[in-house]
Amino acid sequence: MANIAAKRIKREFKEVMKSEEVAGGTIKLELINDSWTELQGEIVGPPDTPYEGGTFLLEIKVPETYPFNPPKIRFMTKIWHPNVSSVTGAICLDILKDQWAAALTLRTVLLSIQALLSAAEPNDPQDAVVAKQYREDIELFNLTARHWTNAYAGGPTAIWEFNQKVQVLLDMGVEEDQARVALSTFDWELERATEHLFS
Amino acid sequence: MAGYFEEMGWAELEDGQQPNHLLDMARFLIDFGLYEDNFTGEWPRLPPPASKEAVQSLADVTVETDDKSCPICLKKFNIGDKAKEMPCHHQFHAKCILTWLDKTNSCPFCRHELPTDNEGYEAFKKEKKRAEQRKEDIETLHNSMFS
């Protein structure tokens, strides 16, 4: 890895460790390997959102050309959000693409991703299905996002009706993640989700 | 009163210069609403590198405090270090900022834009500015009529 990238990540790492967000427990950063190219981020779901109480892990890959090119970041924890792929965890955020600036740091990027959880951009979606639900039925979207936070991110609110429906599909031999995606996609209508899974 | 060319932000053709028919066609399509993605939008990619001239004319300065760091490599400046200063007064190591401006034209700290050598991008910027000006003019007119 080019020298400047590794050196900068080291400096950033120190900065993050001293930051008030780490002290307050809203973000975390961990090293994955010794060459400073892979890190793991952690953000907590912002209050007054369906993600509240959840802890979300992020995979961070630092390119050799960092900080002239943005870090590659995706959600490792599954999340129901218009700007995050419910399948791959890929994030649609301008500063991770064409609005990247070399003065941005892992700390400011993690804070921006956290802010994205509070303020989705449904008109610039990463996941068209989620964005459609967000635009057309925000209440159902909020419930679904809360259910996902409970199922994958340790969120506190279990939604009994949704859990029951997932269980019905599990009993039919469907894999859990698949069952949850299908039900979420078809607005929790068991019949349509089943039809989709078995067609 | 400003001339037509001036008002439109255009220059007359010099002797021996040929009109750019592709550009005319593009303007025609935009003006008649046949091309949806007009100039209200954003430049779809990372803006092009800063122009050679702008990069060459960046000020060389000597750092006078030791409480600042280069925003690109985050290394602390020492008093007496040489640095390059952008027109927005942000200071960087020469190597750091030159690598960045070779990629895109704005200050990594505040996004202040330098000119580029890319005709398309410069036209886009001009058009965007005009669109903003037009919007403002209409608002002023509206306010003067209905206040």
C-alpha cells in the first residue's frame, strides 16, 4: 500500500479514538488487518428512527490511492433503508462517490452514514423496492425497518405479526433471510410472498 | 444595455472559426425541452482536473503556526514549512494538493472551485450560473409585482 494511505489511516485512527463520538459510543472503528487496508466501523441507529437501539457493522476497505479516492464502505449488518441495498449492503451516498473530498475522514464518513439513517434520500435510491415502499407507505416502511433492526442489529422492538409470518415461511423450508426479503418486498402479504418464492 | 451575445454569455466567432454544430444541436434540444436532464441538475461525475494555469499560479507560502495540519495527509505543519495556498486560503503540502487537483478542481476542504481545461464542464458551470441568475431575476420581478 502506498505510504501516504497507511500513514493517514494511522493518524485518523488516533483522531477517531480521541473523538467524543467514540467516547459517547455512537461510532466505533476497529482494525481488521495489520496493513491498515481493512477496518470495521460500527454505528448505532439514531434516536427517533426505526433504527434506534440497533448496532450496525460496516466493512471499510481503504484503497491504495486513499485519500485521493474514497474508502469502499458497505453495511455488513442487514438493513431496510432506501439508500442501502437490502441484499449486498451497498450504500448510495454522494460523498462515497463523486462528492468525495480528500479532507473527509473515516470519522466524518461514518457520521454521514449515520445521518443518512435519519434522513433517507428516496429520490436517489440504492434499493428500488425499499424506496418504493418508503414513498408509498411510510408507516409500513417504518415497521419493516424496525423489524429488520430487531432481527439483525439487536434492536429492542420485536413486531409479533411479522415474526409470525417469517416463521410460517421457515416452516415451509424457506431460508430466513430470503423469507424476510420476500415478505418485506410484498408488503407482508404472505400469499404474494409465498407465490414469489415458489414460482 | 448589454448586447445579445454578452447577455447569453456567448462570444462571437473569430475569423476562420467554425461553429460547433454538435453544441448547437445540444442547445436546441435543451431549449425545446427534448432533453430532460437540463442544467438544473448536477455534474454527473467527479468534476475534471484543475487547469494547468490555475495550478501553476497557486501561491507558495511559508507556514507561520504549528497548530494546523495539511487536510489531505493530516500531518502537522511546523513553523517555516513550505505550503501551497488555494484562493480560499486553505493550505496544503505541495505534493498533496497537486495530486488532488490532478484529479478534480475543487478545494478538498471547502470545495472552492478552480477553473478547468475541460470545455464541457466550463459550459455546464456557465449554464448553471445563468439558470440561477434567471431564477433570481424572475423572483425579483415577482416580488416587485406582488409586494
